[in-house]
Amino acid sequence: MKKFFLTLLLGGFIMTGLSAKTAFVYFSATGTTERMAKNAAEAMEADIFEIQPVHKYTEADLDWHNKKSLTTIECNDPKSRPAIANKIDISGYDTVVVCYPIWWYYAPKIVYTFVESQNWNGKNMITLCTSGGSGLGRSGTDLAKFAKDADFKSGKDFTRGSGADIKKYIEELLK
């Protein structure tokens, strides 16, 4: 009888580990972050969701040389929270990987909109970025401050790297 209960208990622990669900949530204005997130989600057999802005960013909006471009204005306003067109529900996930490009050393403000709109209680949060040169910086830890009750694991720039590289990185973080 003890053996039976021990087997059930051990099976429960194994099943709990197997049922852990991961979601990738990404924002991409040019397609670079989208490719990274899709490759990683496929490698991990995870669900994936796109943060879709109400206002689609044009090439002019993304011109970081122009002080009047939409992204420059958003990045210079700490209270800016662009609206999201679609609803993303992370309630059924244990780990959420938030993927985004780096804009002016930070995550785009629409990613803050997403992070602040979610219940992070009991969830692992990992951030991944793509960057033209500045790297992750403190964007992950900055986002984690707005993900109340999340267990922020870490973040990394994966501008270069395969889905398998990202899978290995995430699996190491979650050990």
C-alpha cells in the first residue's frame, strides 16, 4: 500500500512538471523580434501571442533620428502606454517569455502596457530582446517592476541565436 501511495505521489510531481505551460508574448514593429519569438516558441512547443498595437507603427514612426517621431515621443514619456488592439490572457501559463525590440535602451512602451495589464501572481517572467546594438540593458528588470508578483528569472538579447539556443537558456533558468 505504501508503494502505491508513493507511486501516486511521485507521479503527481512528475505530472506537475510536465504540465507547466509556457507562453511567448511578443511585440515586433519590423519582424525581427517576431522571427525570434516564433523560432523560440516552436523549439519549446509553447503557445505564442502577438501584442498588436491599435496604431500600427509606420516607418516614419520608427525614425529614431526624428525627435518628433511617435516612438521618440513615446520613449521620452515615462507615462506613455500605447493601446493594445487585442486581448492576451496569460492566466493559464506558469512561465511567460516577453519578447521585444530595444528602443532607446528600453522596451517599447506598448510592452509596458501589456505587462501592467496582466496578473503575474505565481508566474515566472523571462524577457528576451532583439537589438541593433545596445543589448538588453536593464529593460528586463525595468519591466519586471511593473509585473507585480512575477518571479522575474532573467533576460537576454537574442538578436542572434536559434530557437534551440533560447530553449536551452530558458530551461536552465527554470531549473
